[in-house]
Amino acid sequence: MLIPFDDYPVHQTALPLAQSGGGNPDHYDRFWFNGYTEDFYFAVALGSYPNRGVIDGAFAVVHRGEQRSVFASGRAPVDRARTEVGPIRIEIVEPMRVNRVRVSAPEHGLEADLTFRSRTPAHEEPRQTRYAGARLNMDVTRATSLGSWTGEIKVDGEPVALPDTWFGTKDRSWGVRPVGLPAPAAPEPSAAQFFFLWAPLNFDDCALHYMVFEDAEGVPWAETGARLPLIGPDDPVTDASGVRELAARHAIRWAPGTRRAASAALRLAGDDDPVQLEPLLTFRMRGAGYFHPTWGHGLWHGEAVTGAERHRVEELDKLAPDHVHIQQVVRARWGGRTGMGVLEQIVIGPHAPSGFTEFLDGAPER
């Protein structure tokens, strides 16, 4: 099956572009964005699952003590250059540099017209490949860009008061990861353990990026740290020559009774000043479909379906499977620098360095 994009010289195999991922039903291709201030957060997600015939998306905010989301799902278009579903649309204005996000869901109290501009080169994380026994569980490439936002968000028709320039992150990832309904199979014990931290941090003169996956003993199986330079409007956005790879390790102080950081630090090799992270507010990633019991990624809901939810933040502060995957907006202090970013966390199952021994036990009192 041909699509218009087949006219571009971008093929990776002898197959047309519509035939993706060797037919693996868990093949996905996703946009993720966030933006934040000290007391406001929003997230945008849009994912295509061509071997399931599904496209879905979400727009969510944390504002005035509430987390609110609008979700959309439908039949994936044959032309995968159509990056929109329901009231959510992402436009590629300039590849890897400028994106426009539009959301029109006034009936659910959420509207947005936003433009993201990269401040840094797009940083390609190490490929993340993981097996559950003999089965391929995850095989992912992710490109992370740190940037700034302009535009407007309305909540219940009221514009949100935002600064002239506010920071955020763009995450483009694709490959294989569990999506949709799993195929019937014998359970694999190793699939019940997962530890992931992701920390893209914006400073005035540079950015930092840290990512790690660890096994139950705390041994990393994928990890990266990097200092990213700022780029100007005419600098190449895929030039990695100014990126400085850094060995880094994390130290998390967990909030008692949770799997959420009360504070954190990143220690960079060769730097006497650790990066201190102070959490300011928390977004539960279920608001963008992650582990959501209804709006999980890649599920078929119908030809074109939209839904919404809203919760008081305190209602979501429970140690439940759909609440433990989070992003915290953090203030970052590094030597004389003060910046902003997020610390994403998902810790399921045992993790010896953290003192977790069960599937979802909380951190002990200290």
C-alpha cells in the first residue's frame, strides 16, 4: 500500500512506508511535549500504531490544584503525515526545530494554540532494547529536544497567565514497546519490574539531559547523560558536535509511602557540584494515556472517539498502578545556575537501592 510520503527518498527497507515495524503489533511512533512554570504544567501526546490501525492523543494540564485531560482516539490515517486526531493536532513547521500544537476541546474546557522552538540540538538517546525472556519487549529510539513555548492555553475559556517565554521538552520516539491489548502468552516474571528516570533540564546558557533504566538490583541496562549547547535559528538542529556526553548517577530521596521523589540529585563525573532537583508539582502520566485504565495507548475505541477527565490533585496521590508513572516539575540548581525541568519516574516491582521489595510497596519512613 502506497502513501504520499513514499515519494520522498526516506525508505529503510524495500517495503512501502505504510508497512511498518516488520508487522509487530507493538510498533509505535509518538510525539510527546511538555511545558511548565513553577505552578503550571501541560502535556501533549500523539501516537500512531500502524499495525493496530489506531491513532490516539491527549492534552492535559495541572492548574489550580486540578489535573485535567482530553483524550482522542480513532482509525489511523493511511497517510501517516497526517498528525492529528479529534481535537488534537501537531504540525511540523520546521523538522526537529519548530512545532505547532493546536487543541480545540472547549466542550471539555481545554483549548490551546502553542508553538515549540528547540533551544538545543535534538539528542539521540542510546537505543533501548529489552527482552522479557525470549520475547522482544522494548526496542526504542528517542530524540529529545529542550526548548521554549509561546502561545496561549485556555482552561474553561479563561486564558492561563503565562510568562513571555516558558520552557519545555519535545520527545520523539518510535520502535516497539507494549501498547494496546497484549497477545495471550505465559507471564514472564522479569516483565513485572521496571525502573526509569528521565530528566531534561533547561538552564539559561545550556541544558542537561539524563536518562536511565535499571534492573531490580539497580544495575543500568540503558543510560545517558549529556550537556547540550544552545542553538541559534540558523544552527543545524541535528549537529551533535557541541554535545558533551557525561557520566552521571542519580540519588533519590523517596517520599515516605510513595514511589515519588521528595528530592533528587544528579552527580556528574568530574564536577564537584551536584545538580540538586527540588520538586514543585506532579503530573500523573495517566493524564496522557500511560497506564490509563480506559485511554491506554493503542486501544481501539471506535472510528473517532473523544473523552475527558478531571481530578483534584490530592485525589491522585495514591499508590496505584495508574498513578505511579509521573513527571515532576523541578527547580534545578547546579553550581551558580538555577533552571527548570522535569524528573520523570516510573518504578514498578523491586529495586534494591531504593528499598522496594514488592510490586508496589511505598518508601519507608526515614
